[in-house]
Amino acid sequence: MITWIIIGVVVLVLLFVVVGGYNKLVALDQRADQSFADIDVQLKQRQDLIPNLVETVKGYATHERGTLDAVTQARAAAAGATSVNDKVQAENMLTGALGRLFAVSEAYPDLKANTNFQQLSAELSDIENKLAAARRFFNNAVGEFNAVRRQFPTVLFAGLFGFASDKPFFDVGEGDRAAMNAAPPQVKF
Amino acid sequence: MGAVGLQTHIWANNTRSVILLVTFPILLIGIIYGIQLILMGLGVLPGSGKALGDDMALAASWLGATIPLALVVAAVWFAIAYFGSQTMVDMLTGARKVERRTEPELYNLLENLSISRGLRTPTLRVIDNDSLNAFATGLHEGQYSITVTRGLVQSLTRDELEAVLAHELTHVINKDVRTMVIASIFAGIISVLAELVFRALLYSGGGRRREDNKNAMPLILIGIAFAVVGFVLAIVIRMMLSRTREYVADAGAVELTKNPDAMISALRKVEGRSSLKGPDELQQLFLDNQPDGVGLEGMFASHPPIQKRIDALIRFGGGRDPGPWTGEEAFGSSFSASTSVPIT
């Protein structure tokens, strides 16, 4: 009799731990997905601004075909990306292309004086700021999910419920980082 | 399991709050028991006539009858205090209600935050005062109100103001006002009971009516110990509860705004500039409230020190601390350059 009661209590406690751990994981998983949606909103807004920007720059910087095409292509790739990993890669490409566009625009004083261009670049830099904040929040949520997933005793049964692997972080361009490691940025005078 | 991020930090503090809240009824029972022991020692209630242990057991057996009685009294007390508290808060703060027309930017910030959480926008009030503080009041939907000082609106950037409003909105979402009103009513009941005990002892001290109980002295001493411990614990627990709610509200503000840096720099600006007068029940709802004196203040403070709140935001929210604020304009702006484009 007593052994049965003990077994019952042990089973109940185990059940409690598993159910609690599972619910925790689900909540954290959901939270990370939601905060990726916040990033997505900013990304979409950025994509919507780009055609305008390209048109404006075209009017002044006729010799920068290549740079403009790169931005347009990167934007198309970003708009077409569906999975998180593809999105992250495409957006990093777009960020790079935009950076080059703003760099070449330095050579065109008329363009820099254009109010439309000024407004667009201000809006873009605002989006970049919000994007950076949303990305940090997302990475924080992902880090928390991964940490809880790997904690004992959750790690024992996380795999059973479809939480077998860690969520990927939103990294700022793995390609960029590899390139930076290979050849650190040099300052030339 | 310890906290590893913002959400687990919130969960841990919510669990703590529930545990703290549950201790109040236990304290109340302890104090009632103490009172019974004292009354028995004074000869008002009959003792067992045997050893001290038997007297204490007899007093414990009465709890079955006195606890329901105490619950009824507490319920009536609750009903009166609960409905009276909002009127009292409104009368004491002297806050002015503001509309979208008069404070469009401030109102929009609050409205956007409320919409993102599917809440009816709380009433927004402003106190014309130079100190930097804010608080949320209201016990149920339609009554919720968020009040900020004029000094706060003037000194904080848009992002910081949003973080502060999000902090107060989190208090509303979590129904912290209700929790703290319940805690202060419990603490009130307990302190009134404790006071009654001490008055009764003072008056009866000269009476010398201890005709029949031979355990009078130990019974009274044990009873006093129960009352004193219960009284002190009630205050300490109420303040501990208030502090856990502040940590949750800070974390909730970061959840809403996704910007830990703004919350940190807002706290840095509020630091040392938050003095605002109000009754205890109201002060524990402030954005920041530091006790005037020094000494055991840590135990009796309604808010954690600013530094500890910032440390928690850095550890769990991934924020960055710009250091104490000296009053210069560009503070914290290296992180939040959102002033370039007005948000409409």
C-alpha cells in the first residue's frame, strides 16, 4: 500500500515537472517567434522605402548603375525570402548594398542636398535603429529559450516534444564576419 | 531554476509574489493566536488549569472558531477599504487629467502602448511638479489611470518617456495596484490588531486580575512575541512584495518597448530626483520611491535601489548603462537617435 502511494507521488511529481517544463518551453518559443515578427515589420518597411530611394538616387548619380542594381537585386531577394535563415542572409546583403549606396552618394552634393533624399535617409536610419533594438530583443528571447531548453531537467525531455535543437540567433552577417576575420579593415592615408 | 532572461526573470518574481501574498493570512492567524494567549494569560479567557503546553493547545483549539470570525471582519474591512482607496488617491494627489488635444505626444505614446497590448487606454494625468516620478492607480478596467509629473515630461527623451509609461502600464496589466492595496489592507489589519494588544496590555497592567492562571507570565510573553513578529513581518513582506512588482514592471517595460537602454537611462535620470509626497499606499506605486532615512531601509523600502534595478535590466534584458546622469542634454542619445523623425 505504502509503496503504491510513494510510486503515485513520484509519478505525480514527475508529471508536474514535465508539464511545467513543456509549458515553459512553449511560452518561450512563442515569445521568440513573436519578437521575430517585430523584426519582420521593420524589414518590410525598409523594403518599401527602397524603390523610392533608388529612383531619387538615379536622378543624380547616373554613373552608379552597378551599385543601384545591387540594391534593387538585394531588395528583391529580401522580399522573396521565406525562412528565417534566408531572411537573415538576404537582409544582411541588403544592409551591405545600402551602405555602399550611401557611401557613393557622398560624391554627389546635389543629391545630398535633395530634401527627398534627406528624408529617406533619415527614415532609413530610424528604421535601422529600431531594427537594431528589435534584433537585440529577439536575440535575448532566443538566448533565453536556448538556455531553458538546455537546463536540467528540461533537456531530458525537450527533444520528445519537438524542441530538439537550439533556435538560431539573428547574426549580423556571418559572411561579413568571416571576411573581417580574414582581412581586418585597414585605414589608409 | 534561476532566471536566464527577461521572461524567466518575470516568472521568478511572479512566483515570489504569490508566495509572499499567501503569507499574509498565515501571519493573521499567528497574531490571533498570540492575542488568545495573552487574553488567557490575563485571565479574560479560561485556561486549562494544567501545564503551559496544555494551555497553548487549548488556545490553538479555539482557532477553529476565531479564524472564521476574523475572516468575516477582514472581509468587511476589505470591502470598505477597497472601494474607498481610489477616492482617497484622487483626492490626495491633485493630479490633472490631460487629453489628446493638450498633450498629443505623451498621449499618443501611452495610446500606442495600450493598443499593442489590447488595452483600453488608461486615463492620463499630469502633476505640475518638478520632481521626476510617475505612478499607476485604479483597481478595475475603466478606473485605471497613469500619472506623470511635469518634471518627468520635460527631462526625459521620447524613448525614455515611453519606457516609463510602459513600466506603469505593466503595473496596470499585472493588476499590481490591486495586489498592493490587498497587501496594505492586510498589513493595516495586522498593525491595528498589534496596536490593540499593546494598548490592552498597558491598561490591564495596573489591574492585577490574574486570579486563576498560573502560567500567566509565559503565556503573555509568548503572545507578545507572536504579535511583535507578526507585526514586523507584515510590514517587511508588504515591502518585499512591492519590490518584486517593481522588478517585474521594469522587465515588462522592456518587453513592451523592446528597448532596455531607454528604461535604464530613464531610471538614471529619475535617480535622486524622485521625491514626491503622498500617503504610504500611494508611494509604493511610484516609479521610484526611496526612504529618507538610513539604516535598515533595505528591508522597509517599497522600491529596490535604482542600481539593483539597472543591474537586473543589464543581466536579464541585455541593456547598457550610461552611468549616473549629471543633467547634460545628450544623455543616452548614442543609443536612441529616434528624435530625427517625428512619430505621428
